[in-house]
Amino acid sequence: MKKLMKGNEAIAEAAVRAGCRAFFGYPITPQNEIPEYMSWRQNEVGGTFVQAESEVAAINMVYGAASAGVRAMTSSSSPGISLKQEGISYICGAELPCVIVNMVRSGPGLGGIQPAQSDYFQAVKGGGHGDYHMLVYGPSGVQESVDIMYQAFDKAEKYRCPVMILGDGMLGQMMEAVELPEMKDISKLPKQEWAVTGKGRGKTRKIINSLYIQPDELEEVTHRLFDRYAEMAKNETASEEYMTQDAEIILTAYGTVGRIAKSAVNMLREKGIKAGLIRPITLYPFPSKAYNDLAKKDAVKQFICVELSMGQMIEDVKLAVNGLKEVKFYGRTGGNVVSPEDIVNAVIKEVK
Amino acid sequence: MEEKIIIAGFGGQGVLSLGQLIAYAAIHDGLEVTWLPSYGPEMRGGTSNCSVVVSDKQVASPVIAKPDCLIAMNKPSLFKFESRVKEGGIIIINSSLTDIKAKRQDVKAYYIDANDIALEAGNVRTANIAVLGAYVKLRGLFSADTVKQVIEQQFAAKPKVIPANLKAFELGYNKFD
């Protein structure tokens, strides 16, 4: 039978089943259930849980554990994720896999503790320094979070870069019925050739590092990273479309707001307004082609981007739509959440 | 079928667990469900609420603007949410802690002295379960047997409190025809 689980707990369990054997974190609302769950669960599976002295320490512990080839992760919420940015940049520079969960709360600064989507830029454009990206997912429900988390380490190892799960307070706190995947046998996971696990006799030295003093060398490394991102864009880009077949108004939103917008589409259809929805599942790589294909359709009149921010994803939507159709915005911020009715009213205002 | 419920009360009244029991009953019956709590600086004595959506299809929005059913465990909750109840919806009011009536004429209000029932059941903390009984009877979404089974499962770790909870459920259930 399906189990009723909170988003945070379900993500933690899915991580364990995916082979996560090292968790490093520091408490912050609204993601505390993840470290809380890990604190006893890692003990059960013979893994490591450390409540670090700070977010900075936690991400650098992830850096260390990932260097040794261990499936390592951290989780936090907005202000804590800001603190982790230096470490994330280093992990990207050192070409290491790991998973980072951000249950976004409102900002800037300490902001508030209610749900928000105002960390989109930070997540997809690179919140730390340097030329890098992460594979960023924006799951809309508990089951989808579990499914993404279960694959996240495989993807991180494939592309040798962090995977970020960009949720929000709502996703972390809500409960839904989930089907949990089976526990992966960690002894059967692929060996990472680059992992530093002790020199041993007669083997070549392995070095994990992100320092390249020679410009040509660093340029080559950066090109290698971006070749992987191109590969990632080819293989991993994902989005969901709902009622877009004959839609004239295309709503777009990610994460929990994506499903609130889905209810809004249903309500608009009842009022005779031909609305549809496109919900990106990967935020980086962004599913630009899906948007562009919709923009090319004659029936489509305009896009309305709904976010719990002042408008961040809308920039990627506009790039994808490329001027073919108008892109409008509706959003709330500060921790306020939109209801389907709010979205319906915003759309009706635009249509009139 | 889609039923949207907002349950509100003081922190410590079992508002969140009342919502969870409805969610477990939904899963038991093979329905889809979302349970979304208010979270924040709430504590015992503060206000607390949760939104539960039960559906025979996948639930889209877990956020509820207009509930079909409001369960108000105290007076402030009635003040806060009464205006949002959908036309033709219902409000279940814990009259032990609410000395006023619902103002709306286009919804149906039901009053249950849940705290007194809980005392009668032998445990004052079962007021939320008495209200659950009333909810199950009034909405007819789940059978009493299903919910009793869910109560037994959820309190399995504390078997001592099961009889009082089942009694409170019965009393709440039998309060309405």
C-alpha cells in the first residue's frame, strides 16, 4: 500500500534508497525534517550523518565525501543555500557529483519561512562564481520528488556535477501518498575511477582539485564542463504539458505552483477559456524547445508565467518564446502562495 | 469527486492529525489526497490549520481558496475561514469553544460540543476525533469502519488511547443523522 509521507521525509528516504550514505546539514525551516530523518536513518543503513557547525562546513563536508566517491548530499533553505554557494562552485570546478536540496523560503536576507520561488536565478544561473551549471529539477509533488531523488545520484555521477532539487516550503511540508522505490545495493553501484580512496601501491596518483593556474588548462576544463551540459540538455530536459493541444492561453509555472496552475487551467476551461499549461520539470537545462514549439502554433495567443517571486523564470520563458508571442507575468512574493482562483482572476484580467 | 477541507483551530487541538486521519482514510479507500499544513511560528495555543484535498483523480492544487467543508475547532477559526467556504458547503463548529453561530445563510452549519464529548469518552484530547466522527457522518465520503480501522492503525504505538478515541469517534458520529 502507498504510504502517506511529508515531502521532506520522502525525499530523505528516497535518497537513502538511492544509495546516499553521507548527509551533512545545518537546521533551517522549512526543510528540518530532512536532516531529522537522516539523523536516525543514516545510522540504520551504516551511513554518516553530521549536523555541521554551519552551512559552509556542511557543503565542504559534502565536497570531501563526494571526493571519496560516496553518494553525499546536503539540504537547506534559501539563506542556508546562499552560504553554500562557494562550496557548490568548488564542487562544480572539481567535477564532483552530489545532491543539494533547496526547500525555498522567501527572501532576500533572512526573509521569511513561507514558500517562495525566488531562488530560481541562483539555482539555474549559477549562484556561486565561475562558469558552471547544475542539473536542476523543480518537482511539483511528493511522488515526483521521490522519483527524481532516486535518480539524482546516477545523473550527478553521469555528468559529474551536482544535482539540485529546487522545492519550496509547501513541497517540503505537504503530505501525499507515495510509492517508494526499492533500496539500491550500494556494493553494486558503479565504481568512480576518479574517487580518492587511498593511494595504494603502484597506482597513479589521483587529485581532486579546482585550481588551474594556466588559462589554457582552465579553458579546457571549462569546455569539458560545458560539453557535459550540452549532453545533459540532450538527454535530461523534461517538461509536462497539459491541455495545450488547442490552447490559446498558455500558463506556465514550475514546482508546486505548476500544479496550482493545473487546477486553474481546469477552472478556466469550465469558463470557456482555452487555457493550457507547460510545466518545466528540469529548470536547467530549460525545456526551451517545448516552449518554442508552442509559441509557433497559430492558436497560441500569449503565455502567462506564474511564479512565487517577482519574475525570474519568465526570463527563460521569454528567451525560449523568442518574441514570437507575448509573455505576461503573475506572481506573489514574500511567502504568499497563489490559489487556483488567484491565477484564474489574473488570466481573466489579461484576456479582457 | 473532489472534496476540499480546511481544518483550523488552536495548536495542540489535534487539527493537523485530524487532517492526517482523513488523508489516511482516503488512501485506505484508494483515493488520491494531499495534506498541506500551515507552518511557522505556531505552537500550543497559537493558531494552526491544514488543507486536505480528497479526489478520485490526481489532485492538482493542494492550495484551497474555497473549501467544500470547514472544520472550525474554535472561534477564531470560524472568524478567519467562514467567508471562504464554498456556497452550498458545510461548516462543522466545535461549540464547546465557540459561543457564536455561523453568519452565512448559503452554507450549512453543524454544531458539536466536541470537548464535552471528549470528556465523556474519557480523554479530553479526543475532541478532534469526535469532530472526525461528525465529519464522516455528515459527508459520507468514508465508512465509519474504514475510519475506525485508520484510527487503530495510527494509534497503534499508543494502544492505551485507542478505546477513548474510538468512543469519541462513535459519539461524534452518532451525534448527527
